[in-house]
Amino acid sequence: MAASAAFALLFSNLPQPLRRRRPPPPMLSTLRLLRRHHRRRRLAAASSAAMSSSGGASSSSSSGERHGVGRSPNRLAAEHSPYLLQHAYNPVDWYPWGEEAFEKARRKDVPIFLSSMKCHVMEVESFENDEIAKILNDGFVSIKVDREERPDVDKVYMTYVSALYGGGGWPLSVFLSPNLKPLMGGTYFPPDDKYGRPGFKTILRKVKEAWETKRDALEKTGNVVIKQLRDALSAKASSQDIPNDLAVVSVDNCVEKLAGSYDPKFGGYGSAPKFPRPVENCVSESQNIMKMITHTLQCMARGGVHDHVGGGFHRYSVDECWHVPHFEKMLYDQGQIANVYLDTFLITGDEYYSSVARDILDYLRRDMIGEEGEIYSAEDADSAEYDGAPRKREGAFYVWTNKEIEDTLGENSELFKNHYYVKSSGNCDLSRMSDPHDEFKGKNVLIERKQASLMASKCGKSVDEYAQILGDCRHKLFDVRSKRPRPHLDDKVIVSWNGLAISAFARASQILKSEPTGTRFCFPITGCNPEEYLGVAEKAARFIKEKLYDSSSNRLNHSYRNGPAKAPGFLDDYAFLINGLLDLYEYGGKIEWLMWAAHLQDELFLDKQGGGYFNTPGEDPSVLLRVKEDYDGAEPSGNSVAAINLIRLSSIFDAAKSDGYKCNVEHLLAVFQTRLRELGIALPLMCCAADMLSVPSRKQVVLVGNKESTEFRDMVAAAFSTYDPNRTVIQIDPRNTEEMGFWESNNAIIAQMARSSPPEKPAVAHVCQDFKCSPPVTSADALRVLLNKTVAAATSSAAA
């Protein structure tokens, strides 16, 4: 669709002004792209295999040439990004985003072709095609962007394509003037004309022709579009006043919309494909909503979107029943999903949810963490079926044949096959969307269709015995799977995604202490002491502080691979990391993390006049737009997380700083109040922020004593034994001069609490709210009773 519109634009007599169009439904457009992607990949692979077997010439390069045999590398060979390195031996004369490319375009006076995000199909069809490479090299300057490394650049041109053509998607293909203004763009372009649509060769020739004959009109269009987008995307609020009913209206609106799209059969919201969107599970604790959330989380955990053998979650399922996934694993999913399961465990007390959280965190510990504690970004969906295979297939590492299961598990194979719906013909038959092109014929994606307790009863076994058998079977399959060629590991370290994971590990270190005594764990869960997770979080934070942070300028870099990337830290990096550091302090107690979080919360991205936060510092002239993002999608928006950070910080510091934080968050919510009221479902986490701000006073749990003592540690665990998003936990050891100095400077009242606590007591807890404190308690049990009373009182007050 976008390619046709882009082609039409080249032949228009006059540039069209930017028009607001309603984008297609996200699920529908994603599904269409997904089906097209599968079809193209299969056809491209078949074509490549046919040419290879016949020995004939082809416009596409052979697989050997794709890996650089017989070719000199282009400039991408000097980059660190795995994605850019993938294109280092294309015949296209690729440049990374930067002044060298811009200067060449200005000197040659030619357009820029910008390509963002991986697409194996377009790489094989076009970027390895010598004829297309020659057209690009002769008439354009070609730039490759890794959207994970430069989300700011990708955002500018994806916003342009989405606004102009009514929808976008990846791969992103955009043509720019030498001054970086967009001329036209689209997503996937096939190499040749077909079905009445222009191919990439035609597009290239027409763009070149239009540049030579209609240059003024094209540049004028680009200037107009960028100006209109700049105005539209930098929303302002003249006042920081927000309506008293904003929280109630936005939350109710969001809950109503979610309930309306809820799938009562398979859980989740909407139909195929189904994406885990953890922010949707943060909105309400009402009984009906909790039923939806618990049902969704159970269906996700039992589905094929969950890696039963190795732990963690895949990106999304292509069907409505969470069965056949897109097998990529992303760090940002793991951190957020783990936190949702942790919260649900606290609310329900059901260790089923805590075990899934452990499953995710143990997967990260085993497969996704470097020697210095850095947490890697992703694992690819594709891998070779066997060593030396000529090409990769999606899911090859994860799927099983019936024979493989039987040969590996022996006498327990029937029990395992019944539990995970394994069939000799393959099991990807639960939905017409599961495998429309028979890519997984004869293969099985493990899925639990019935609860383990029901299956155990059917087998005449206790639940514990049955679970242990399944765990032993998974371990055997894991050992077999470990010998397969692994999917590619993207070992890039992204600050924002590490922040999400740091939060989950830190919170798990205390929340999981509330698991019932004697809780059993089976592979792939390690069943470790929860405090081990705190060490993982601290080590990851230490890596970022040492490798990606400049203390003299108080600036972060966005990512790291063989050294820091050139890109600066963006709003998401700061906001997500600050959130993780606040959790690291509250759950772990080390003052250095709170001090760093407060130091990072400066005004680098703040719009002081208009309110809210831009996504970039605005210091790079090559990035044409500063956007105030609000959409809580696969990742929450930086503004939503920043709003929550400000509320949390306001409850820690004294009145002078606290008032400043509250002013900023009120101004932020004022910027987005129309969206919150009318389309809360797009901003569920910001709805939560509005709800948090509406609470007159956050509860402070101030723990004073010897942090190394058993009594103090038990007190910390008790502080986190109930679910309360409006609680702040402050830990102080009065003997620590650095801590006392911090509180003397930043909150004299809390410092006084620490000084006045009985020195002979290893742990004392003060619970304060609405400017008054309960009498201090000195045992973990007493603190639990007190917190349960205050939670019940708050709930009754809210209901009234």
C-alpha cells in the first residue's frame, strides 16, 4: 500500500499537503505484513535453492557471496552493530548514518536512500542484487540504520511514512534530499514490477528522474511535511492544571476498552496475531479485570509463545491461541513480562505466577548475560536446522518432531506428548493462522492445553510427581536442543532494555521471599535464593555506570557492543534506567542507586515551557524531529515511565524538590490529557501514572537499622509482601555516614527518624501517610499486620 502511494507521489504535478489519515488496525496490518513476510521468505529461499542447485547465473548473489566470499567489505564492516555487519559484504556501497554520508550526498548532489530494520527477504532480493546495487551506487548515497541503535533516526522517517501514507512498518525504505528532508518512502519493495505495482528498480529510476526534473516540488513537500510533523508531535500545555477527574476517567476508559476487546477463550486482547503487552495489565485490580489478567497470563504461560524447554517468552504468536510464535526473544519483553507475573503473584498469592517469573529470569541468567553483568538484547527467530545447512529456518531451534521426543524421552514420552499436545503429523493445527503455508508440517511447538493438575489426576500421579517427570523430560530435551545450531545472539547492550530487566531482577529479590514454604521448582527453573537476583541487577547497573555513563557530563550512551555506540542516550534510556535504579534502591537498599537515579533525573529532555519530555536531547542537527511520545506499546513510552519516576521521587525528597517533581508530572499529564481521556487504551501506563498522582499522599515505609542483620532483611521482605503501587520503601542504616549525609541534605524528617530509632534494635519500621506516622514496629510480622491494615483502609476509602 505504502509503496503504491509513494510511486504515485513521484508523478503528481503538485506536492500534496500532509493529511491526517486513520491508520489501519494495528493487529490487522501486522497480520498482513506477517503473512507477506512468510510468503516472500519462502519464495526467496526456494528461488535461491533452485539457482544454487542448477548452477545457473542469478541476479541475486549466492549464499557464499552473501557471507562475503569474493567481495570487498563496505563501510559497515567497521561498525559494531550485528545488523549493520550483516550487510557489510553487500555490493551496495552502504554508509552508516553520519556526516560522511551526508557530505557525499551534498557533494554529488544526489538523493539519499535510507534503509532501516532487518529484512532478510529484501536483502536477498535487492541488496545482494548487482544490478540494483549499481543503480544505488551510481545515483544515490545509501545509508543503513539499525533502529535499535538509532531509534531517533528511525522514528523521524517512520513517522513521515506513517503520516503520509496512513500506515508504516518495517523494513523502512525512505528517500531523502542531501539536507535529510524526506522525499518519499515506503516499506518493502520487491525487486521487479509485479501485480501492477512498481518494483524497487522502477522506484529507483523514477526517484532519480524526479530528483532531476521535479526537485523543487519534492524538496518543498519534504519541508512542509517535516514542519507539520514538528508542530503536531511537540504537543504543549499552557497550564499544568489537570482536571480532578482525569485519573478516574482515563482509567475507566482504558479498562472499558480492554474489557471490550478481551478474548474470553484464549485470553489476551483482540485476535491474531497476539502480542504480550504488559502495560495493559497495570491498569486495575478490580475483580473482573484480575480474572482477565490471570486467565491471559495462564494462557500465555501454557502456550507456545512461552519456551517451555529453555524459559522466557517469544515475541508474539501468529495465531489467536498463543500457540505458534514468531520465535524471536527480546529483552524488553522478558523484563516487563516478569514484572507482571511478580505483581500477579503478590495479588493472588499463587506460586504459579512466581514460578513463571523465575522461569524468565533464569533464562536471562543462563543465556543472555555477559561476563561483566551486561544483559544482551535479543535472540533471533531463525537458525540452521543442522550444522552446515544452506539456509536458516524460523523456529528450527525450538520445534520438535514426534520421533525426536520419543527417542529422547523413552518411557516418559507418551506422558510428555499428551501433556504438550505432540503429534506425529505435527501439532500446528489449532488455528488456521498457526501455519497457513505448512512451514511447520510434521513439527511440534510445545503447548499445554490442560492444567497439570488435571493431567496428573488422569495419570494417577500426584501433582508434584507429575511436575517432576515433566521437568526431567524438559531437561533432557534441553540437552538435546543445546547441540543444535543456535539462533544468532544480538549481544548489543541497550540501556533502556537493561533498565527494564534490572527492575524485574531487583523486585524479584524480595517479592519471591513471600513464596509458600516448600515451594518446588522444576527445570528450567533453578530454584535459587531470591537474593541472587539482586546481584544480577546490581552487576547490570554497574556495567552501565562504568561503560555507558560519563559522570562529568551526567550523560548516558544509548548502547554498547565492543565499546559504546556513537548514539547518545535517549529519553527511554534515562527513564527506564531511573525506574530500574529506584527499584534497585527500594528492594536492595544501597544509597548509591538512589543518588544516581536522582542525578539522572535532570532537565535534558524536559520541555520547560510546553511540558512533557522529548525523546531526544535536540543536539544532533541530523535528527529533524523531537517527538513527545505517549504510546505504551511493546515498550512503554518514555513519558509514561518518566511520570511514574517523578511521582516516586516526589515521595522521597523534601518539600522543595518534591514540589518540583510534582509540577513536572502535572505539566506532563496536562500535555497528554486529551489523549488520556479519549484514548486511554493507547496509554495504559500513563493512566496508571495519573492514578498514582491522584493519591493524596504516597505511603512511606521507612526501615531503620543494621542492614546486614537477619531482622532487617526480614523486615525488608515484609515491606514487599503485599501489592501496593502507592508505596515507597526507604532503607537507612544510621551508622552509615554517607547515607545519613544524603538524608540530612535531602529530607531532614527521614534523617530524624533514623537518628531517633532505638539503637539497640536491629530493625525498626515507620509507616507514614497523610503527614502522620504509625507507632514504630520492630518485627517483620508486626510490619505485615500494619501494612495489611493500611492497604485495607486505602481500598475501603477508594471504594467509598
